[in-house]
Amino acid sequence: MAFAWSGPAQAGKADDTLNWSTNREIAVVDPYYNNTRELVIMGHMGWDGLVYRDQDTGEYKPLLATSWEWAGDTALEFELRDDVKFHDGSAFDADDVVYTFNHVSNKDNGVLTFRNVSWIKNAEKLGPHKVRVNLHKPFPPALAYLANAAFILPSGHYDNAPAKADGNPDFAAVEPMGTGPYKVADVKAGEFVLMEKNEDYFANSPKGTPQIGTMRFRTITERNTQIAELMTGALDWIWDVPKEQAERMAAAPNVTVENAKTFRVSYMAFDVDGDSGTDVFTKKKVRQAFAHAINRESIAKNLVGPASEVIHSACHPDQFGCTQDVTKYEYDPAKAKALLAEAGYPDGFEFDIYAYREREFTEAVIGDLAKIGVKAKLNFMQYRALRDIVRKGETPINHMTWGSYSIPDVSAIVSNFFTHGPDDPAKDDKTKELVEVGDNSVEPETRKLYYKQAFERIAEEAYWLPMFTYAKYYAFSKDLDFTATSDEIPRFYTSKWN
């Protein structure tokens, strides 16, 4: 695609509206009943948690809480602010925290990413502005989850949720309400979400004071349309720009292009137990052959971007407890072919591969596999549809990604995939045992020790093929003062106009 640019983009700055876009359709604006990355972003804009994680230092700072302390290994006590109001003007207090945590930690209420809150047993009120959060068992990364994935709602928020066709409450249909620096002003499902500056946002928040008046998210499914609108000023910010296009856009005088690392990783999961009806990946040597056949370094360097790096372990290198000191599979097509022959497939085989994101990455994988005599048919799908069939065990191999909900702890990834949950491709009891010791120990060194054993077992058995860390290309108007962060959460509430 050739680009033409005619001058500085003024539309966003001119009407004090930051226009941003992705290709996802947003029908639900609720941080617990929509788990897309877009809602993670909007969650931090429209809602607050008890604590805030400083991206520069990793330090946890007071947000809705003013202070906290551990009460033994399985309880946290929080003193709360007394000067915060929700977007409807109602005052924030302990009742809101207790209501929120008791609702979301109840599995029957159907929070989409339940594991983000499943460690909470309940919450109890100790005073008008003091609460205790009780844990089922020791959970060392509790503050990380509270900072990134536990937003506070007003007491009674879901009590009058309308009924779905099956008679159950439709919690996702309740009007959004938080305390954050921006409030949801209008939504048209599948098209846009409009958020306006919270003029009454509380002082001294570590999020700062919102500067831009309006945030407008728009769904634009075609990448080239996004780029064209950025160039003409109809959009102010986009991401996930393909590397080649981003490099060309960097020459535009009205656009800033940046490649930044994220917590997201690319991985391939094998049908280890043959549930899909294809038994080739039940053979360890076949899985190892694939690991040697794929040139991950080339994909990272040539397609992803300079901030990307190859990974060998089922975690992100920046997460606590992650180690890359595991069995490694270097790019070696000859060794891959030899392993295939040893597994009984000297002439290769045909199979279906499933993916949902960055088609060109998966096509590069297919090209590498063709060189060792295996032919893949690509089934490219929407994320939700693919996730559902993966969880039913219907995919022989899937090429997917995981962003860990931007949690800087390996429990946010390895515990999701290797403790017999719906995304676990192996259901290996030993791996589960090792991970759970790491998840539940209060001693950091013990956690690291057991996680390392788990990562080595996953790598040696090739249950999963870790591919590379994602690096996103951001492209945004020169008028916009925006800073990318490594946790893949654009903090638009810190942005302002140049």
C-alpha cells in the first residue's frame, strides 16, 4: 500500500477528542464481562482499583486505598480514601469494595476471566473506610492482580441486571459505572465507545489529572482504512501496524511511529492427548520436530519488530518467576526431519492449524513446516470462536497469543495453561503440582524454584512451543503526547496534546 500525506493532523486536537481504533467490535463495556484488550484499556480509564503499579519502578502505590498490610498469609487489610465519588456522584466507601469482590469472586456470577479473582475468598467491612480481603490460600501476587484486574464498582451495581432469554441476569448489560479519570458517555455496539473526562476525578491520584476532554474508540476492521484515517487526521492513534507498513509510515511528517515491547507472547499449543481426532501430536518427537522446524528468530526479526525476542519458556522474560534456562529447540530443519522420521513420518503428513491474529506470522510458520514435508491447512478465525473450539479440544495445533492481563507474574500465564484448566493442552499432573507450589508459596525463592521445574518439564515434553514476545508498532498523531508502556495498556489518561 502506498501512502500519501498532505499535512499535520488537526481533527483530534482541534475538538479535544482523542480518536483511537482497533479492528475489534465492542458490544459490552464492562471490565468483568468483556476481557478483550480494548476493555482492559478502557477498564483502566473508567475504573480504579485499590492499588496502582508504577510502570517505571514496579512499586505498588495507593489508589482507592490509602494503605494496606498483610494480616497473616491469607488476608489483606486496606484503609480506603474518603474523598472519591463514582461517576454518578455517589460516594465511594467500604461497601463498594465488599460488594465488588464478593460478586466477582462468586463463580456463579460468570466473570469471564475468573482466575483473575478466583483467589479471593470474600471481602468484609471493618469500618466505613476499611476492608479485609480474605484469600482462599496464600497468593503472593495478590497486589499485582488488584492493581491490574480488580476494578471497584458501586455497591448493588449488578442487582437490577436485566434477564437474559434463559432467565439468568445479564450482568454485561448494566450501565457502566466507575470512579476512573474517564466515564462512559455513549456506546453503539460494534461501532464506537465514547468516554468523557471525569471533571471530578479525585486529587493526587497516581493516574494523574486527565487532560484530554474526550476519548472516542472506533471499530475499523480494515487495517488500511485505519492507516488512511490516521494519515488524514480522522484518527489520532492506532496499533498493531504491520512492520513493513509502520516503517513506511515513519517517513510521514504528521505521524509518530514507535515499536515497543509488551507482555504478550506468541505460542503454539499441541493436541497432546489426541482429542481433536488427529493423533500425530501425541508423539513427543513430532512436537519436538515442529519446535526445530520453525525459524522463530526470523519471524521476530523480520515480521514482529526490533523490540521482539525469541522465548524458550512458557512465560514472559519480564515476569517474576520466569526463566529461559530450559530445554531449547534451535532452528534446525535437518534435525526436525530426522525426528519426524523417527516418529514414523518420513514423508511428512497433512494437518489443520488454527490461528486468529497476524495471519502473516502463521503463514511464515506454515512455510517453515513445508520445508520439512508437513503440509498445514490454515483455519483463520475470530478469537472468541477459536478460543471456544480450543477449549473443546477440537484443534490439532493452534497458534495463539497471551497477554497475561499485563500481570507481571508468571502465575498469570503458566497457571492458566498448565493446571488442568480449559486451556491446558497436556493435563499433566506433575506440571500442575509444580505450578501450584509456585502459586501458593509465600517465599519468593521457593516460587522461582518450583516454577523453573515446571517450565523445564513443559519445554522438555514440548507441550507448548513458546515463540516470541510481541512488540507492537504504535502509530499516532504528532499532536499527541503519548508514551507506550511495556504492559500493553495504553494509558490514554496520561496523554495530552502537544
